[in-house]
Amino acid sequence: GYDTMVGERGVKLSGGQRQRISIARAVLKDPELLVLDEATSDVDTETEMLIQRSLDRLTEDRTTFAIAHRLSTIRDADRILVLESGEIVERGSHGALLEAGGLYAHLWGVQAGEIDELPDEFVERAAERQARTEAGDD
């Protein structure tokens, strides 16, 4: 069943193995709404690509929220929401967000190795929002 222990008392599995089993269990339940929170964070790039191909097929005709820091995971999403300090600051498709040249485009560039680091304006803005949040002004 969904709660069956796998591995030796469930403790001998790697993080990636646990993630793959969790995804399989979630998909087997066939929910109308699927939430994937950092679903491929503990797997290597090659395994991520294999999982992503499977998820692309399995999430068709299903509302899926994919929460990810690794942007390649959400690249093919119908709609991407970019959050900064808990607020939506950008939304659109991967291509549209790249064309807009905002935070998403810069994060993509950093992760793809095209740029070395985020421009100061993004770092400063995030620090300001964080300070306001901690001070209770937001």
C-alpha cells in the first residue's frame, strides 16, 4: 500500500530514492490536484530529466503545483509564478519570463552558468523586503 515500508525499515533509501517513491505513490492515488514540493531536489541531473519526462505525461489534464528552486524542473510549466519574499513578482511562461529580463531571467542565467551572480538590484531588493518582513512592516 501507500504506507508500506520500503528498504530496510525504510531507512536505507537515499534522498533521491525516497523522492521517486513519494512521487510514484502520489501519482498512484490519481489526485485531481498534485503538489510537488522540490520533487527532484535530491536527484542528479540525469535522473531529474527522466523523472521530469514521466511527470510531464502524468500531470497532463491535472492541476499541478510544482515548487522548485531548480528552474529546469518547471521550465515546461504552463504558467510560472516567481515569488520574492513571499510575494508574486512575475508570472508567465518560461519564454515570456526570459524575454522580460526580470528576476526569473537572471536566476535562469545563474543556474545555466550564463551569468556569475544576480545583479545587485535583485539582491538589494530581496534584503530590503526581508528587513521589512522582520520589522513587521509587510
